[in-house]
Amino acid sequence: MKQPLILIVILLAPSVILSDEGGEVCPVSRLDDPIAFKDGDYILAAQVNSGTIRWRDVANRTEMYCDQSKSLIWNIQKGLAFKLNVEKFQPSFRALNKTLGYAVYETCKAAFQASSSALSIAENPRIVGMAIVDYAGFVETSSTVSTGRNISSFVYMTNTKELMDDTSFTTLFSLIDTEEREAEAMIQLLEKAGWMYMDIWYHKLSYTMASHIYKNYVQKVGGCGRMGDVTNSTIWFKESVNNTYRESGGTPAEVQLVLHNSNIRTKALLTYLIKDLGFRNKIYVLGGSNGRRKYMGGYAKILHDLGAYNSTIISFLPPLLNSEPGELVDNLTKKFWNSTRDEMDVLYREIQERKCDVVEDGSVTCPSTSWIPFITIGTQVIAQSLLAVVERGGGLCPSSIRNELYEEIMRKGKDYKIQFDAKTEGNFVFVNRTLDTGYGLLMYETKTDKFVELGHVNSTDVYISDAAVMPFLKSQYNSTCSVSCNPGFRRWYNRSTLITLPCCWSCVQCSSHTFSNHTDAVQCDSCLPKETSTADYTGCVSTSIEWNGFNSPQFCVMMSLISLGGAGTLLVAWLVARNEARPVIKASDPGYLYMVLFSIILGYYTSAIPLFKPSKYSCELEYISFSVFAAFITSNLFWKCYKIWGIFSAANNFQTPKFTAFLFKRSGQVLLNIFTLFLMIILILIDRFTGPGPGWTYHEAQLHDHANKFLVCTCFEGNKVTPFLPLALPAILFLMTLVLAFKMRSFPHNFSETLNICAATGFVLLGCVMFMSGYNMAFPILKSTLRSIVIFLIASSFLGALFVPRLVIVLQKGDIQEEREAIKAELQAFTSRDTDRRLSKAPQPT
């Protein structure tokens, strides 16, 4: 069963429901009662859909009811047609001493009410079949119940191959074709006319399965075209049409296939295609089980009024929807309804008084539904089958009558003779529980302003009554304007060139690492990661994958240098720790030196990663590690520059700001580095949310003789944001150190030091740019090596520039006290110069 378990729970307790406007639980038993009922030994049921569920307050209680004040006249006509057809069989059943009754239930456009009424039908043992299930959206809901109780049911507004083939709905019969069989019938016409190039506009909710059949047909005959969903409202399907043409390119096809079951939207689509897009010389083929002969006049008027004088319309017309009105329709539309035996009769008379026009001679003209022939067939088929069961002595046991009726309907796929009125009758056959009637073909040509009956078509054959029409139907554009594309090439549609023939293309060779192995390929397929395309791009072959292997010269040289750099950094760290008491170390702040050494160690570690075979994780690790390395180096350089500026600024103003004093402490420096790390995490997360992030791939390359292709395994940048994130913090900190250096110009001795720090920060920023260029702006085999060299040079430059001069002083054999005296003398000289400068600027007494 397709319906979920919760639906069964609702069906087992249909007598209560909670109002969605609040209020207590109220009974809905009135909605479960039929709006038209006549008792009998056997009862046929119907579900109509005319009202709408509403809520109202009655005696301080919220009560649900079915509002029929806005009922459509044709929905009530379906129920009345059902009653009148049942009445036709009363004499036949009375001859057998039996009576035939009816029960009409209102679904009120609510799925739960359709389920509830279906359960009421199923629980009445004298109801043997259901001749109408009126609303497409409730078919599965209602049929779930009726099939479970073996009640034969007839639907006429929806059908799919899945619905009719599904074992969950074995007692369900359809009076219209499945969308798949309708598509197969239309393909018979397409093949007869030789149409290969077409644009298909379809209603997704009604033609999802059929759209695949049309697509397969176009591919089978070697044609091409477009498919666009025009399910949405008039405003939105215009955007869908425009997007379809923008994405596919080329020009519109000569044949425009419109699959829509709405007259209003079909008119809107035709108007838009002709008026706004200028499709004035097309063949419009209108499909749909809802096709009406009376609609063709409106379509023809659109073509004529909009000047589409070279266009043609061909419409598929289901015979039942286009049958001539008979005595039954005349009774429902040409006079007031005088019978008032039940609620449905009263409702219909009220609607007639509002909707029907009274002409001068006193007669009445009412609109009528085109679905009455379907109601007639469904009711008469089930009544005829029931009569046959009773005539041969069946139907004596209430528990078996439904089974006997179903077997009679299915027996030998028998023909049914349906009496529409005293003069009109027809024979009908069910195939796979679906009525097989085929389609009539009606053509309108704007040039001649005439309607022509083309013939008849079904899912297996097409009959054209006038052979002279066939040359006109043969498309003059049914030869491609392009040559076939050989294997190794693909079609390319030139969107910038105006062409007069549809589906024109050029042939372009597949790109590297792709191939095509058949003619007229729309796109080239990709080779596997460890393969590359052959010389003619018709296949793929295994090939070697190159990277900085362990035996390569660049790997050996770089790893040797990295090892020396790492060992040297550890040695420097040991010497700094051993000589922290020396003035030259204290003056530079050991905490600052340790953080820079940590950054250098991280840089050497990062420079080794690109030398190994890339993987997704190693590429991400390299990217993140370099970002942190650059951020730490620049943030500590900024801290050093800020500290120098803070000291001399405080000396100049005779006070130190609280924030500056806090930042001078070791805890302030630690918090600055933690904050830097936090910012890097935020930036990395931004990178993740804006795309896939850094990754790795295979780049194809080849030697100078254009042979012996090989693949280079290397990292690549993941998205447009990725290249800029490592540059963000270094660039900001460079600008900040530049501002501080500019402020220090009043102190010449220290101005040069802050200027050197600013230059060092700029050097790191330049290194970041060179590192990111190693992803794209280099030959594939050199990319990883370039990135490794850049990181190594940055780390080595800082190790040499910051620590070698200090270590030279530390390693010299000298007295610490002498160093202190020298530094003290230098500070006294600076203080003296600063005092003289201030006195010279002070105002002289008069």
C-alpha cells in the first residue's frame, strides 16, 4: 500500500477532526452522509468535488461544514449525470426483482474527507462499485480504501502507467489514457511527419513520465531540441522559457510541442511564444488528454490576431471529450432542474438560478461540463457488469458480490456498448484497466484559415485521412545544417551567431583529459583520475603520475636545506634560552624571540609538505599551516613595532596608556597571538562556506614532441576566495606597521628600526603572493617546488636577519657588566639629546 500508516489511523476514526482555527474537537458525521441517496438491493457510489471545508461557531463550539456557496455548476452536473445513468437501469433490475440505488458523497476539496467518504462507501456492504472519483489529487487516497475492500472504481481526470501497473490499486479503472500511452500516440504522428527537431514545453505535474519518452524519441532519431517546464503561473513560465533558450543556445525549432492540460495556460504560452518571442512560422502540436475541439477557435484566433500567418496548429482530441451533446446534456443545461429529491438537486437549482442565462423565448442556457461522457461510460460499464452478474444468478452473497463484479468487468477485455442517448451509442474496450479510444487529429492552418480533420492516432498506429496533407507536414528543415561530429569531437552551439536553421552546431575537439567515442557527442566524458586521453581523444589510457618523488633532485636538495634550517632554528632557540640574562637578549624581549622562532619552525615544517605526494588532507594542511605561519610572523612584528612606538610615545607624553601597558606584558603578547589564531580560524571557515576549499587534482602535461603524456599530481585552489585569505592578515598588519613607522619619524634612531620592521612585514606579504602564485601561475611540475622554496626563503630570511647579529654578540667572549655599562651609556646619551631637544622647543622667558 502506498499510503502511510497515519492515513489508515485517520480512516479508522473519521468521525472527529480538530479545527485548524482552534476550538474543541467537533463531530463531522454530517460530512460523512451522502448529499444524494437512493436505497436499493445494490448501490453504486460516486464522489464529487464541489464544496470547500469551512469552520463556524455553533453554540460556543467550532463546527466544520462543507461550504457549497461557490460550487461550480459542472461539478454538480457530474453527480446528476451519474444519478440519471443509474436510473436508466432501474427497469432492467426490476425485471430481475432487484433494485439499483445510488449514493453521492461530497469530498469538499479535502483529502481527509475523500478518505472518510471512501471508508463510508467501503463499510456499506450493499455498495458494490464506485463510478466516479472526481478529483485527481484524491485518486490514490480514495483508491487505497476502495481497493482494500475490493470495490471497483472508475477515474477520469488522471492516469499514469505507475498508477495502473501498481498492485496497490488493482480494482482501479481509468477512462483516459496514461500519459505514457498518450506520448506513444503522439510519437506515431512525429514519426509519420518525420519531425526530428522540436522544442517541448510540458506541464511537470502531468507529464513528468511522458517527457522522458519524448526525450528518448528525439535521441533515437538523431534529432535535438529543448525541454522546458511551464508548470508555474503565466508570469513565472516566461522566465522558464527564457532560461531554457539561454542555456541551450541556437534558434527555436520549427516544431513547438505544447503538453499542457489547461486551456488558459496554453493560450498564455502560445501568446508569449508568438508575440514576445516572434515564433510566427512554427508548427504548434498541442497534446494533452484535456484537448477540446471548442478550444481550437481560441487558439486559431491567437495565431490570426498576432500575424502568425505561416503557422499551423495540430491538436490531439480525445473522442469522449469532444462528443456531441446528447439528451442527457440537454436535460442538464437547457431547462431549470425541477427535481428536488435530495440536497444535490436543491443545490443545482440554486446554482442554475445564478449561473444560467434566460433568453427572450424563456428558455435557459447553462454552461456544461465536457466530462459527462466519461461519467456515462463509468456508470454504465459498472451497471452493465452488475446486471450480467445478477442475470446468471450471482450476487446472492453480499461478501462476494464485489469480487464477482470485478471479475465480470475484467472478463476477456469485453466490449461495452454504451448508450449516450436514444440515437447515440458506442463500443468501448478496456486495455490494462484503461479505456482505449485513441485521439482525433484536428489541424488549423492560418494561411487558409481552415480547420482540417487529419485523421486518427493511437499508441500503435496513425491514420491520415487526406494523403495530400502529408507533404505539408513534412518539415522542410528535417536535414541538419551541420556535419556529424566524429569521435574525439563534440557539438558546440554558437550562441552569438544568428542562424536560420534550428539545432546548428560546430564540431570542436575534446579538451585534455576528456574523450568522446561516438559521433555527434553533445559533451566529452572525463577520463578517470589515473588516466589521460589518447592522441585522437577517442578514449583514455593509463599513464604515469608525476610528483616530487623521494628520488627527485628537488626533493633531496630541499629536504636537506629544510633539515639544516630546522636544526639551526633549534640551536638558536637553545642559545637564546642559555643567554636570557645577556642584555642583548633582554633588550629584544625573549618572549618575542621565542614566538618568532616558533613561527620559523612552523615555516620549515610547512615548506616540507609540498614535496610529498599531494592528497586532499595534505593540501589542506599545507594551506592552513602557511596561513598560520604568515599570520604569526606578521603579528609579532607588529607587536614589536607597537612596543617601540609605545615606549617613546610614553616618554614623550610622560605617561603610558593602560592598553599599551597591558600589551607590553607577556600576557598581552600571548593574547595577541591567540587573537591572531582566532582570526585565522574565522577566515578558514569563511573559505569553507564559500566553496570547497583547497584540494588536489591531476594536471595533464606532455613533452615537447607532443607524445608520452603524463599527469602531474598537484594541489589547486578551491574557489575564488581561497587565494586571498592568507594575504588578509599580513596585508592589514603591514599597513598598521607602516602607520607606526611613520609616527616614529620624530625619533631618528628608532625610526630606522620601525622602518626595518615594516619592510620585514612587507617581505612576508610578498612571500604570500608568491606562495599563492604557486597554485596556478607556474608549470604543473614546478608548482609544489615553487611553494616549498618560497616558504623556506621566508623562514630562513627571518632566522638570519633577526638572530644572527644577536648571536654574534652573545658568542663573543665579553663581560656582561661591560655590556650593561655600554647600553647604560647609550641610554644616557639619548636622554641628554632628548632633554636638549625639549628645552630648545620650550618658550623663553621675557
